Amino acid sequence: MDKHSGLETLKGIGEKTKKLFERADIFCVGDLLNYFPKGYDTYEEIQPIADVKEGETASVCGTLAREISVRHMKNLSIAVTLLRDPTGTLQASWFNMPYLRNSLKPGGRYVFRGRVTKKGQQLVLEQPAVFRVEDYQALEGQMQPLYPLTDGLTNKMVTKAVRQALDKAELPEDPLPEDILGKWGLAEYSYALEQIHFPREEASMLQARKRLVFDEFFLFLLGLKSLRDDRITRQPAYPLEKKPLPGQVIDRLPYDLTKAQRKVWQELETDLTKGTACARLIQGDVGSGKTILAFLALLLAAENGCQGCLMVPTEVLARQHFESFKELIDSQGLSFHLVLLTGSMKAREKREAYEAIACGAADVIIGTHALIQEKVDYQRLALVITDEQHRFGVRQREALAEKGRMPHTLVMSATPIPRTLAVILYGDLDISVLDELPANRLPIKNCVVGTSYRPKSYAFIQKEIEKGHQAYVICPMVEESKAVEAENVIEYTEQLRSALPGRISIEYLHGRMKPAVKNEIMERFLRNEIQILVSTTVVEVGVNVPNATVMMIENAERFGLAQLHQLRGRVGRGNAQSYCIMIHGSESKRTRKRLEILNQSNDGFFIAGEDLKLRGPGDLFGVRQSGLLEFCLGDVFQDAQILLWANEAVEELLAKDKDLSLPEHASLRERLSEYVRQGAGQISL
């Protein structure tokens, strides 16, 4: 058995189970071995009910004090009972597990293990696993892998399959040269693979993770270097000439550009008119004014008789950009033809858009991934802009660029990355930084508080709504489960509805909803038909809602600081004072210290830099620190030092063997070819 062997070669995997694995993109033994745990469960000692605290994972040994009751909400069921031990009682609840009423009887003694939350004044053990006492005692102190799951695929199924694969598969030769392994103290590949799945202890897991993260960054940077070399001789198909219109538009804007915006525009205008292909990243904090620069660049292309397009991650955002660009064009008295193209448009609307693009009538095209469909035929595409570019895979961005003959490429990102890392990650792009906010932007007022502040938060939100404003409430996804994510948001929405007056419209949004439903809810929120939107982080890259003045984030300690900063950026977009309330359920001093960074500053670049200083083993798993360049294991923020090592290793290797032609690099050359061919690790374009 080798890495290319099918899953059916493993005992217990038949056709039905094989399809469950394929839903998780696991098609062969190699895919399975690279399906790394999202974290580990270390079974703690059993504790008295009287000692459990909110925000912790607790294991209690008790009896059922009463029969399990089941209530229904929407399409979900909630099973509830009361646990008792000599020190007290504790409520337990389960989502979509009504069968427990038949298997757990009053008086039965078990170990219950789950996360402790607070509902009103009562502590609740949410979704606890149930063990026989002797079974739990056998697990105490062990590190058990926790894998990402899809419907029907259980952790037990993945664990069993991975164990078999490690025991039976012939692993490939270690692709990294010995001098690299030695210089950075990296473990052998086979050892790392074993210990990342089934670690003996935390130290061996961390050693394994260091090696595998290094591999990811190393291959990514090698692939990036090859793309960069391929691009050196590229020329734009339609060289642009400097035109007066962008400057005239700047002079007629109802506001002044910041010094940073003017500086970046000069860099961009020079790039677009110098005769070689522009490939530039505009990196700016939330609200720093990237969109107007994109608009000016699109105008420059249009004034040169060419087409320019802007691709964004969501349909609602595409429509909002379309409307704001159209309003700006009309207010400036310009005659350029603007076209919108999204997947949910009617067939007739799409057909009209295709025709306008193909015949050249469309000067500026704004849309989602619909812009790269085969039916879209551009006439003179000279400029390609992607917003929140890390949201698009390498193939999507490349497909858009290929719609033109070597067009200029501009990518925009609101993810603040320290420059030392940005130079490495975007080595194939020139980097411009917008490090200044418009003068009329009021700084967001922040507060970091415990759960006891929640009633005051609700009262504050109500006051803001009575002033005519709106609010977001963010709930984390507790488990990799459709039911739990949806229930978490739905149940919280019901809680808010019961706490606030009925005249306030409160709706929920989560990532499992159909795109059309998500779009409809966001459109209603944009029109102020919904005053409070309870959501998961699906709104992290959302629309501009100037009327929203409050961002309340529950369990803020579960998010990375970069992600919290992005969420906070959903408010503060209008003229009114805005607020961010971060509620944490942890009493950890380290947690409070991290969140205080956000409390003290609204500067995303400062936050990113400070966050790097506070990294530790506890941050290695769980919610990712950013959505940027999502590797299997590595995160460019928390693994910044490994990224720097990998970059140094790549430079040293290529200085000795530029095309990896030496015999000792044959295995690495093969691994790189496979990596690039599969499109793994979103290589920045």
C-alpha cells in the first residue's frame, strides 16, 4: 500500500463509507494521511459539579436527577436533563439527540464531558459526551485527535482509518535535504506524520507540527518563486497611457483623499502606464479607502478604451460596489458603461451582460466568480482587480487573468500583515500600504467585558436602535456540525427576542444557509428592515452598512485578533459613533491580555504585530487567526517564525541549485511538481 492506494484497501471502508470520506476531499491513502487533526482532546480529571466554571470544558461524574425532556425549535430538537453529584446539580443539554431519552435513565451514573456555558443565571453543560465511569478513567491524560468532519463522517471513523494507513502504508522518501533538517532542527517526515495524528505528549506533537508547517511554507515559497520567474517576461496586451480624468475625478470628490491614498494612487498610476504588466497588492486596514483607488484604476482603463473588472467574494458586496460606482459615475457626469454579473441574476440579465462585455460596450464589469465562467468573453480586458483576494483560490484568480491577454493585476486585502511577512508572502507583487484612515472617520469605542455585562449590552444596543441605528451580534461556531452552528445562532436569536421589545426586528445568519437566503437577509439588513443581525463570522467580509453602530462579539476569546479586528470593521462606516463590545467567557489572564490589545487600538497593523508577540502552544489549534492563505496546518500569523525560516531555506537552496536538477533533490523536485499540479496552498497571484 502506498499514498496513491484507494481508500477501499483499508479494512472497514466500503463503497458507502468511501463516499463519506470523499465529501471531505479524501480520495486516497495520501489524502487521508494529510488530513490533519484540527486539535486534540486531552481528557481531564473528573471534577465536582460545584467546581465547574463557565467557559471551561468539564468532566463530571453524576446521576440523572430526572428524565430527559425534549423540546423542538425550527428543525432542531433540544434534549435537557439535570445531573447531580454530592456537591450540587448541573443542567445538561444536547442538540438533535432525542434518542438519549431512551438510553439514559434517571438514577443512571455516568461521566458527562462538555463545555460549560451560562443561560440566564444557570450553568449548562452543552452537548456533553457520555461515558461509562471505567471507560473515561482509561482515557484520562491521553491526547486524542479531533478531525474536521462532514455529515455522516465521525471522528471514530477517521481515527481508525488513519491508524491503519500509518501502520500499512509505505511512506515516500523524506523530500527535504538533510542539511535543511539539521539547520532548523526538523523531525523526520515519517515521525512527524505519526506524531501529528497520535502524539505521545504535547512536546512530540509540537515537534511534528513544526516540521509539517515548515513543509507547507517551504513548498509554497518554492512554488511562488517558480510563478514569479515565469512572470518576469510578461507584457500587458494593452499598454495604458496616463489620462487626465482620474485627477479630475479626485478634485471633484466630496472629500479629500488622505496622504496615504494619494501616495498609493501615484504608485498605481505609474505601474499601469509604465509599459510592463502591473502586479500590485494594496494592503489597507478596514475603512482605509481601497475602493476609491480601485475605481480610479478602472476609470483609467476605460478612458484608454479598455475594459476593467472587479471580482469580489459575495453577491451582496458586488451589488453594493455596483450601486456606489454607478452613483459616483453619475455624480461626476461620466458616460462609462457599468455592468453587474453575479450567479443569481436571471438568464435574460446574464445574456445582456455577456453581450455587452463581448462587444466592448461594457467598460467596467463588477461581479463575483461569475466573471470567470466560460460564457464570459471579454473584448479588451486590460485590468483585473480582486478584492479580499485571499478569498479566491489560485485557479479562480488565474482564470480571471487569462480572460485578457496578460492584463494588469491589482489585488486588495484588508488583512493587516506585518511588512516582514508580506514581503515574503507577496514576493511576486509590489506592495502598497494604506496606513491612514480618512479624517472624518470616528474611532470605534471598544470594551472588553465578562458575561455578567451581557444584560447591559442588550440595553445599550436597544438605545442605539431607538436612535435609528443597527447592530451585529457574532456567535462563534462551537462545533464542526451543521446542527450546532445553526442552533447556536438560532437559540441566541430567540434569547435576544425574548430580552428586547418585539418591535425590534432580529434575524440570524449562518454559513450553512443557501446563498440566496443569505443574500436576501443581508439586503434586508442593508435596508434597515432588520435592526439586529445575529451571525457567525460569515459577515467578516460583508457589505458596507453605514447605519450599523454596534458590533457585539460573544466568546471573543475563541477568535484570533486579526479576525476580531475584521469583524469590528463591519461598524464605524458612517458618521455616527460606533462601538465594539467583546464579551469573553474565560477568566484566563492571558486571554484578557490578548483582548486588551484590541481594546487599546484600532490600528490593524499594530494589532497584528502585537499579536505575533503573544503566540504560544495554546494558539496552535482552534479558530484560525486569519482567513489568509489557508494552509492545512500553518498560519502566517502564529507561525511567523517558521515562515521566516522556510523563506531562508528556499533562498539558500535555490542559490545552490536554481532548477533543483541535482540528484539529491530529485525527491523534492517531484514533490514540488505534484504540489503545483494539485494547486495546493493558495499561491498568490
